[in-house]
Amino acid sequence: MSNQQIIDWLLQGDISIQYQVHRDLFDNERKDLQNRIAKEGFGAKFLSKRLNNGHWGRKFYQPKWTSTHYTLLDLRNLCIAQDHRLIKESIEIILQNEKAKDGGILPIGKTQLTDLCINGMFLNYASYFKANEHDLESVVDCILAQIMPDGGFNCRSNRSVVKHSSLHTTLSVLEGITTYKKNGYKYRLDELKFAEQSSKEFILRHQLFISDRTDEIIDTRFLQLSYPRRWRYDILSALDYFQHSKSSYDNRMQPAIEILLQKQNKNSSWNVQAKHPGQVHFDMEKAGRPSRWNTVRALRVIRFFDIKTGENSLS
């Protein structure tokens, strides 16, 4: 496809994709499109599954991926309007009922300790939907208490002895911190900014997917492009995070960028290469087929970074 043809194909997709195409590829903040996300397509389908008790699935985290937690994350990633009343009510229900003794969200197992991946994802969508800052303070405390010596995060750090951060956890926490910062929250902001920079450096030190100890690929699944990514890390999600956070180009991104470009189809699209098993409300896309989600995410990465010169194209 030509550039115009691939754009036309994207604009034939869900209203949430149309909105992100205009916002990220044309710098055109189409609020009229954003306001339609709750009323049609994927957004309306997710909202129709909400129960009278304010939850989806069997309350907060069961089952994957139809729980309240992952549905709210999906709605945040659709970029549904931030002032949606029912979504804000659901987040308030979580904040009132799902906090653990360590201040985080969702006790796990007999120890009643929380999981940093979940806390990072929760901070992401709760900040996006503008939850009360005071209610988020204990979540921020819980996250900052678990930063690792290497600058990142690991979801097992409060439940077992770990010596190395996890790319999965670090990216989820980064997304939460950046959304928190973008939405004007101030509590412990300087410490969060420090954690944001150290976590970015942790990912870059691994060239997004390469062991800094062996120079080998950490996990080949990191190279498989999925959507939704859930809690799992992959190189497109990491690159998309770097463009979303308006990070400067770093030449340690280049190996991942080259793999991303190699994965582009002849018709200029990118496929969904991996689906994470579990119950879903509905399939937004089919594995092994061209993906509008992955295509718009890849194109906004390519647009944001000048791949040839390694300079930020928006600077």
C-alpha cells in the first residue's frame, strides 16, 4: 500500500484507532472522535460488559482478561474520554475496597502483599481517569519502596529475594509514572521522575531486549508483537512508551527499531504476532493477521523518531 492507502485502511478501523491516527500521525486532537469511543465500537462493547456492582468479570482481577483491572486498562488504551462517570466510579470502588496493608492494590496470596506490575498498570489507568490524588498516595509509596538497585522494578521484589529488575514490571511501572506525571499529580513527583529516568536507563541498557551480561536475546517472546500486551513486555510496546513519554532518541534503541522495520508487511502493515491466552470479552483483532493497533503504534514510533539519522523528528 502507499502511505495514503495505509492511512485510509487505518481510518476504516475502530473509532478509537481513528482518534489515535488523527492525534498521533496528524497532530490533530479530534475530541469529536474521542467522545464517540464510549458510544460505539470497542469502547461501547467493553462498557456494555460492566456489571451493576461496578466491576467486570469476577471483580478486580479474575478472570484474565475480563476482570475489572484488565478491562480498565483496555479502556485507558483506547483513549476513551477521561471524565467518563462509570469508569471513575469503578476506580473509586477499587480504591475503597482493594488496598492491601502495603498501600498497593490487590493483595496476592496468603502474604497479602501486592504485585508491582498490577500497581504500575493501576497507576496508569487511575491517573489517566484522574482519580483523587490522596487516594493514589499509598500506591505511589508502595511503588517507590520497591525500586531495585539497578534502577528498575521487579514484581517479585516484595515476595522473594531478587537481584535483577524485570522488563515486564519496569515497563508497566514506567507507563504508570508517566501517566501520573502527565496528568498533573504532585505527590512525591521528584522521586517518581528519578525512578522514571532510572527505569528508562534500565531498559536502554538492555537495548530493549538484549542481556547486558551475555549479549544474547533475553526472551524471544519480547520480539513478538502483541495487542493488547496485558502485563507482558515486547519491543513495540517499549518503543511506543518511549515516543509517548517524548524521550530523546538513544542509539541503544536501534536494534529494536531495526527488528520492528523488518516485521513490516509488504502492504506496509504490521501483524498481531502473539495472543496471550485467557478469557476475553471479544477479540479486537486476530493473531497472524494485519493489525491496525500494531500498525498505528509502529507508525507513530517511526514518525516520532527519525530512524535514518537517529534524531527526534519532533524536536
